[in-house]
Amino acid sequence: TRFGGVRTYLHEVVEEARATGFTETIRGRRRYLPDLTSDNRQRREIAERVALNSPIQGSAADIIKDAMLGVQRELDAQGLTSRMLLQVHDELVLEVAPGELATVEELLRTQMAGAADLSVPLEVSVGQGQTWHDAGRLLQLLQHAAGRAGYESIAGDPDWTLPANLRLSAIALQDGR
């Protein structure tokens, strides 16, 4: 099948977690799952679902955390008065001071795209407006881009593929004054 490698990967994640007792994110954070070897079927199945989800969701959290640190470091280094307000899943929401929009947008693109060294690029979308609604709700991290071309083989396994890019997004709220 077209995504047979994904099925294999997911099976291997659970088996590795069963053997080691934990799953791990790309930054090495661990989630221990003692119930993977439980005699209670319901507890074991819940732990298996957690084992599938934790590396993906945890890695997404690692990436956005690194992006936030880089964005804040650059805002400070450049002496900008714009400020980060909120993080929601794969989005950062910033209040952008008058006259700083172009600088902040470039800073966001650079810092967010460089937040993780992956075999596929992190694509960054930036929306702008006076409200979050005006700026537009953007794409979710690690969402497979349905219908997009360009899949790349990982670790030489032609069955294991990822989208050619992963997405982060930022919302720049402009000061209406």
C-alpha cells in the first residue's frame, strides 16, 4: 500500500515502547508506559494508543517550544517592542508594534523554520490582522498535506515517507493605534 511504511512505523513504535517501557520525542523526552505489559486488556490498549501518540505530539511540542525560545531571543536581541502573547498548538500569536511588522515576520519565518533539524523542511505561514480572526487560523503542525506532491524517503526505506514539508504558523496582531 502507499503508506505501508507508516503502518510499519506505528507498529514498531508500540513494540519498542513495550520492550523499553517508554516512548521518546525527538528531543529525548520520555513518556513511561508500564501498562503496555498489563494483563488488563483495556489498560494495555489505552497505553498502546498513548505510545502511538506521544512521540508525535511530544515532538510537535518540542519543536514549538524551541521556536518560541528562538523568537523571544531574537525579539530581545533586535530590541523590538513587539511581544509574544500566546502559543496554541503549532501557532504563536504575537502583538506587533507599529513599524515592526516586516522585521517580525522575517524573524518568525527564520526562527520557526530553524526550530528543528528534520529530513523535511518546516514550512512557516504568517497571518496578520488586528484580531486573531482577521489574521486567520492557520495550519496544524505535523498535518499531512492532503493532495500535495513531494514525499521523501526516510532512512532509505521507500515505504516510510513523510510530507515534503511540515508546517508551523504564526499570527501577527497589529496594534490598531
